[in-house]
Amino acid sequence: MPAYKFPDFQIARHFVWLWILAFLITIASAVYQRMTGPTYPVRGKAEIGGSAVSYKLLRSETVTSDAPVVLHVPDSSISGYVLFRRYNSHDPWSGMTLWRENDKLLARLPRQPAAGKLMYYVYLTGGSQPAVSLTASEPVVLRYKGEVPQAILIPHIFIMFLAMLISNRAGLEALDSRGNARRYIPWVLGLIFIGGFILGPLMQKYAFGELWTGVPFGYDLTDNKTLLAMSGWLWAWVQNRGDKNGRGWIVFAALLMLAVYLIPHSVLGSELDYTREN
């Protein structure tokens, strides 16, 4: 008996839904990575002197600017100050009073060299209430970086997003024995190479002065994630050369790439060690 052949419209619908699912997985992982990363601003709300104060405290700034602390506080009876010191240093804590401009309380944290970090607390008080740290006992850690040209940044983001999308699409198709997931392997490898091993190091060079700080030169997790994702897809390519049918390795490579993408961006990134200063 001849094998049943799905009508063309069913194949087309199946094809479209796999792309939609791959796109949704990619978007969800990108949002999760962005919101859980160490450069995403610290957000929250505190009750100060009977008023609710919402805040967004920066954790990333360029080396050309003093990092702003900006709080929208219409209640003029509320005041505050900032305590800060360099991260990985023996510095004592320094204080800075927040000044008021209309409905805002403001301060500026001193700029640092690329990969330099500051840790800081923001304290507010209202009326007879003691000063309260907005982030309780945990300081905000702010890292400075060089300016990355948009001509490098935008293609890097787009190409790595596209690599993740096609990786997810290949993994989904590899789950179906009727699929032809191996056709996506060269695309994923090419995109990872361009986005992660050409544009990625250029971004690192502009931002922190080094082309590569992953294995074997360091422990930068962003670089090592790229290396791990490429290794997984290279192995999937080896296992699908010629007459080999290693679609299970395609699923593995796609899951590996998804897993490394879910690790927050810039974790264990470049940072200066001020304790080594003379």
C-alpha cells in the first residue's frame, strides 16, 4: 500500500506554524534574557513619607557620561542622598546629596573607564522617617562601557536574532521524521560565525577594549556562550554529513543554543579590578 501523502495545503499550514512557533520562542527568550541581565535597570516602588515613589536605577552607562540618577518625586518634603564606591576596590563609601529640579531628585555618578564598575545605594527620607535604601541591603552595580557604533551593534543584534530563529525552526522540524532539518544547519553556522565571531568581537573591542575574553583567554560568559552554541551546531553538522541522519543532534544543538541564550547577557562580563592599583 502506498504511503499516505498529506495534501499540499496541510504541508503549507504545518510549515507556517513551525515558523510562527519558532518566532515566538525566539522573542520570549530574547525578552527573558534582556530583563534578567545585569545591565537591565533596577525597577521598583517604595513608600516614603506616605508617598509612593517609583524608581529606575541604571546598571549600564557609556564612558563619556556621568551616570544619571533620576527619581520622579513630586512631594517636596522628600529628600535623599546616594552612597557609592568603585566595585572591586578598597575605596571608602562616598556620599552625594540628591538635588531637586521641579518634580525630580537628581544625582550624577562619576564616569569610569571601560569595564569599570560602581556600586551604589539610593536613600530617601520624608518627614521624620529615617532614610530608606530603595534597594534594601543590595547595592546597584553599574558598569561603564565604550560607545559601540550603530553600524556594528544593529547588524550584530539582527544576525544573532536570526540565528536563534533558524536554530529554533530547525529543532522543531527535526522532531518530525518527515522533516528536512539538516538544510538549516549551514544557515545557523554562517549566522553564528558572522554575528558572534566577527561582529561580536568588534563590539567587545569598542565596548571594553578586547576582541575576545572567553576561553582560552578569560571567562566572559557572552563569548563562551557563543563558542558553546557554535560547537553544538558544528557537531550537528558532522552528524548529518553525507548519508548520516542525526536529526537528534539537531534537536540537541537547538536546545543547547536556546539554553545559552536564556543565560542573561553580560553575566561574568569584563570588569576592572581596582584592588590591583598601586
